[in-house]
Amino acid sequence: MRRRQFIGQALTLSTLPAWSKLGAQSFKGTQQLQLKASDANGLMLLSGFTSRVVATEGLPVVDGGDYLWHKAPDGGAVFEDTDGSNPSGWIYVSNCESNSFGGVGAIKFNAQGAVIDGYRILNNTLRNCAGGKTPWGTWLSAEEVDQGLVWECDPQGVDSAVAYTSLGTFKHEAAAIDPVGEVVYLTEDKPDGCFYRTVLRDYPDLSQGTLQVAEMIQANGEMQLAWHDIPEPNPGSKDVQTRYQVVEATAFNGGEGIWYHDGDIYFSTKGDNKIWRLALGTQIIAVIYDYATSPNPFLKGVDNLTVHNNGQIYVCEDGGNLEIVMLGESGWVLPVMCIEGHGGSEVTGVAFTNDGTRMYFSSQRGPSANGNRGLTYEVTGPFADLDLIFKQGFES
């Protein structure tokens, strides 16, 4: 079993919830939480957490059903089930990042957590990688191809998906909506890709707006973003692409996951292993984790991310140790899950139920022993207690 050591303020075991005493050790002012040996599903978890597989590529989502789970599950999110026939239920949506096709699949759960349905909510698209959850309860699914678009999808699968050229035509990765500023922020998965936003004309209508690209400038000793209109937001394959149309634009190396939380935008750049925070009120941008300079560089291959409703950032690794890592504002990291035996895969689609007790994610290509079929998991446990320990031990 691999062990991680995290140096912070000393915590006595008597202050920790009972579940954590099993996984915590104190030594000369240090706090160590370590993952347990792999469970029956191949996941290393902290004490008090359990897992189950909720979908397997190529197999029916519901026993005896005819809907088969898609290959290469990637970005995802959880939504309340607004269908009156399933009170207190929820839906997990997942992109299909296939080279030959894309789209989005959905898994429906009842109030007790049982899987009761599976279905498609988007078809006939390419390499749907990540995306974003809208404040009004729809899913933005982004195509990771050079002429890619962003599609708004109904988690119920009732309304047809709609593509919005207002969000630009480029190699999309993920999207996040600022409901206060009425802006959509967008990442681009290219080594010389850019960071974009669309200022909506009539929020929450996504069909009209102005696409802009970011320039990072220094002001008063801090880095800020300045925004420039893109002359042609929807270039053809032979036209000048969006990332080259504004000479002042700053390159962000391999933009990946992005999430809005409480006035801030968090996003990752996999090419240089950094996590960024953009304070929307001031447009001040800062790196809160950098693998190259971090005193505890355990997070590598940063990719999809989300923010738990308690404010903690969770980041998936594409590479590294195939972990999901909790990241604090000051740069402390804590692995909360590790997949063993999936060396050719990546961790994707981390998302939480609204009550914060269930976490969903996928191993995009699964283990070779399973024919490299993607697997989608659920982990349950005391995430709120984990948040408390993390804040008291590392962030205080």
C-alpha cells in the first residue's frame, strides 16, 4: 500500500471523528491519512468509505435492459431528477470520448440509490470530453475536436440537445457558467490553446453572446485577465483558428476541467500540471497548485475537476497514480481514491450528489484484465468529516 504524508499543523487523534482514527497517524507534529488496501472493485479508499460499480462499458445499465453503457466515459455531473415519478432521485450524466463517435449517456437512480434506468441524451457528435453543469439544470457537453461545438443536453433525455455557435468553434474541453456575471467560461485542449468566455446577451439564453479570449497582464503586483473579442468565433477548418486571431491572447497549456464556485472559477491545465483560480469580481488569476514547485507534488496529470458543496476542490488524474485528489486553496493535496491495475486508463467525471455523500467517477478505459472496458463508480462516505479534517489539519 502506497503512503502519503502531509505536513501541517498538529492534530491529536482525540479531535478526529471515529472513522478517521483508523486511517490517521500522528508523528512529531505531522498528520497522515493513508488509503487502505484495494477493495473488491480495485479502489483504494480512506477508512469509512465504500464503493460499487454502477455501469460497465458494453453491458446493460439496468439488469435485463437494452441500453448499453458507452465506451470511454469522461466528464460528468449529477442532477436532481425532476421527473415526478421518481421523487428525491438523481441522474448522473457522462460524456463519451470516443474517436469514432461521442454523445452523452445517463444513469437514473431512485431515492435509495438503486439504478433504475439508463439512456442516451446526445447522439451523432464526436469526442465529447468534458463540459459543465448549468445553474438551470442542463448539461453542456463539449466536443474535443478542432471544429468542436458545445451542446446543451436535457438530463431527462426529453428535450433534444442544441449546439451553440455563440460558445465558439474550437477544440473544446469544459465549460462553467458564472450566474452573477452571466458569462460562460471555456477551456481549450491544445498545448497552445486559450482561455475563453462568452458574455451572454440575454442570460440564460445561450444562443447569443460575444466570444472573448483572455490576455494575462500584470497589475499592482498581481496577474489579471483582460478580455478581447474574437473576430470570427466559428472559423472553418481552413480559416485562422480562434486561438490565433488575437495577437495579445495568452496560451494556456492544455486546458482541461473547469468549475464555478462562490464567485471563483477553477480550472486545470494538464500540459504544465497547474490548477488556477480566477476571482471573477477582480479578474485576478493565480496558480493554486503547480506540480513543478509544490512542496507536496502528489497530484500529476491534472484533468477533470469539480468543487464539492463544502467548497473543497476534487481533481482527477490522467496519469500520475490514477487518483482523485482533494486540493486546498493553499496548495495542500490529499488523495481520497486511487485505482489499482488500470495503468492504461485515466480517472474522469468526478461529481457529487447534492447532499455531498455520494461521489461518481469513471476509469475511462478500465483494466486490461477486463478488456479495457470503461467503468463508472460510486463512492459513499463521510465527505463532510473529511472536509473538516482537511481544513483543520492543512488549511488553518
